[in-house]
Amino acid sequence: MLALEVALLSDRGGRKYNEDACGHWHSKRHLVCVLADGAGGHGGGDIASRLAVQELIGRFSEQPSEKAAELDRLLRVTNDVLIAQRVPGTARQDMHSTVVCLVIDFVGHRAHWAHAGDSRMYWFRNGRVMDRTRDHSLVQSLVDSGVLTPEQVRGHPKRSELRSALGIAADLLEVSSGDGGDQVQPGDAFLLCTDGLWEYLDDAVLESTLAAAPNPGAWIGELAAQVRAAASHKASHDNFSALTVWTRAAPEG
């Protein structure tokens, strides 16, 4: 059995309103965490991100997934719901949202996840990034084809152009999912975050701040401080959100 500690934050950055949303839910065996970054303008983005989080948590709580393929299906069902909620001539008419969802089976020490868009999940072991999701974006395609290096992604002018996100036609929606190849070990940490955070914080910063943090809340707070400092030259920098899960061995008895 694993004991889990969760901390989260969502900050509107330099924008007038926050289009990010995040949340979590647990049963006696599973923890599900969801983070979303909405788009659509005039309030449509915040509606889309909240809907994505609420739908995924609600549907998971009714029928918890045990494998990544099942979580993939839940994201696709949520996409159908989001499209059905659009209303022409209102803020809802063109709403979209990235989403990343992580499930930890803290009895069986397993993790699986699924995502669409460029909101990310990182898995840390011994303080180092062991695994992370790959963005559904134009620049990630350029990295995959060798045109760009991973270091060039953050400053690329087309960094925000997505190939996939909730709100596109079902036959075009690209969802990536994974089952952890390794069991979750005590001391592992997970981070879900929107591009408003990872744009400014590379792996080295994530690892160094994780090593220095005494608890999940302190780490999240330091990440926020680092983003604000790095984005201080941009008055209208993006919303940024993060949710972290730290694991440890549950006390016996």
C-alpha cells in the first residue's frame, strides 16, 4: 500500500481570467487526477476545462479504469460531451481544452494515464524525470522528425499550435495513453501541468526544485514563484496550473 500526498495550484498569470482547471478524486484503491487548459475565447475556455475535469472525474468514479486503453475511451467520451455542449452564438461555440489524466492504483502500485494536447504528466524517480507525456503539437512533430531539438520547443513562435485537443471531431482526435512499465515505488513523484508552467521550467529546474522541497505544497509554491519570475517580462503571460502527487510507503497496521 502506498500513501499519497496531493498538492495543486491554478493561477491566472497575466490574463484577465483563468481557463485552466484541475481536480482529483479517490476511492479505497484509486486516485484519479485531471488537469485541463481550455481555449475558445470570451469565457469558453474556462467552461471547456471545467467540463473536462468534471466529466472525467465523474465518469471514472462510476467505473474506475484499470488500464490506459480504458482511460483513452473515457477521454473520447468526454470529447463527445464537450462537443455536444457547444452553443452557436455564445462563448461555448468553439470551446476546446487540452487534458491530461493520471490514475494511481495505490494498492497495486500501478499507474496509467492518457492525454490530448500539450498539458503534460511527468513521473519522477530518485528526483529525476523517468517518463513524461509527449505533446500533440506542431513543434513536437518537428522534434520527432529531427527538425527541432527538444530545447528549441519552448521559444518556438508556433509552440502553441496543437494537433489535438478535446473539442475536435471524434475521427480527428488524437489521444495518447500509457501503462507504467514499472511499479510505482515509494518516493516517486508525479506532476501534471499546463504549458503555461512547463514553457518556463525545463527538466533541470523541475528536478532541482523537487530535490529541495520538503513537501508537495512547498514544491508547487516554488514552481509558481519560478514561473512568475521567468515570465515577469510578459505582462499577459498565460495561466499556469500544476498538480503533484508524492508517494511514500504507508505505515503498517
